[in-house]
Amino acid sequence: MQDIKEIEELIKIISKLPGLGPKSAKRIVLKLINEKDTLVKPLANVLAQLFKNVTRCLSCGSLKSNISGCLNCENKSEKLNKICVVEDIADKWSIENSNIFKGYFHILGGTLSSVGKNKEELLIDSLVERVKNEKIDEVILATSATVEGQTTAYYIQDSLKGTKTKITKLAQGLPVGGEIESLDDGTLYSAFKFRSNLNSNSD
């Protein structure tokens, strides 16, 4: 293989994407090189616009456009009264695609046990503020059934004790060690339908 710096750098970057290794990255780079006009130019333009205009909302953690704002936070017309708390954007997309949940989302951006993560980065304080200010009747903890996910859920439950808001968590249908993103629609439906009430366990 020719030692071309630009190609090597692009292979390294692409191989860092989920599900891709060096071999897959090389095939993708070759495809891009062979179709520079139809793939590379529009891809470069879209990536530049994404870098410039798409950011994380500091209130709910969702992705927002600097042009149109945060659609999750600004959806006031439907008068939604529930917030579903998930770990990342992929979890939000999975639940949205299933059409199970009707309400706001709060994307933590990880778990308390994630390397380098703290509660400020996870927007837990902003979740408490949203519950207090937006007349939320129920907070659904849809963190994964991993040790890290459950630890984060318990911390959030404790943080919301003084709000008098109903707190539930996904239960039946969510396997131990399971991640929200990997669940099918039927499993998600069961997890939401049979979610358990956590308020009875709090002071």
C-alpha cells in the first residue's frame, strides 16, 4: 500500500467508528477516493456544517441545531408531562423509533461510572431543574440494566426525592446487563408498560 499521509490519517479516523476496523476503513477510503466528486465533496460539506451547527443542548442533552434550536426542549405545544431519562442519543432514537413513549427526553451522555464522567457532565442537576420548572408528573429512568446504568438511576432517584414527582424505571422485558440501544421494539414496549414505581421506596 502506498504511504500517503492523507490516506493513512483518514483510515485511522474511520477505523475508530463503531463496528469498523482497519480493513473496513480501508475499503471505505478506497470507495471515497474512487468517487471523490459524488461522495467526498458532499460528505466534506455536510461534516463541516455538522461541526459548525450541531451541538449538545446544555439543558436536556439532546442534539440541537444552532439554527432551529432544541426541538426536544422547545416542544411546548403538546403540553407533555413526562421525561424519559436515557444514557445517550442512540437510546433516545431507539425509543423514538418504537413509538412507545410520548414525552420529553433527557440524555445524560453516559453514566456516573463512565471514565471521566461526573454528575455535572451528565446534566443531572439540569434534570432536577427541568422537573421542578416544567410541571413534570413522571420521570421514567430508562438507563441500561448494567451496574453503571443502575447506579446512575439510583443517584437520580435520590436527587429527585424532594420534587414529589412520580419516578419509575423500566422493569420487565429489560434483561440484566442489557443496553437500551440493542433492544427490539417488543422488548421496549414490555419494559415501558410494566415499569415499576420507585417512590414507594423513598422517604
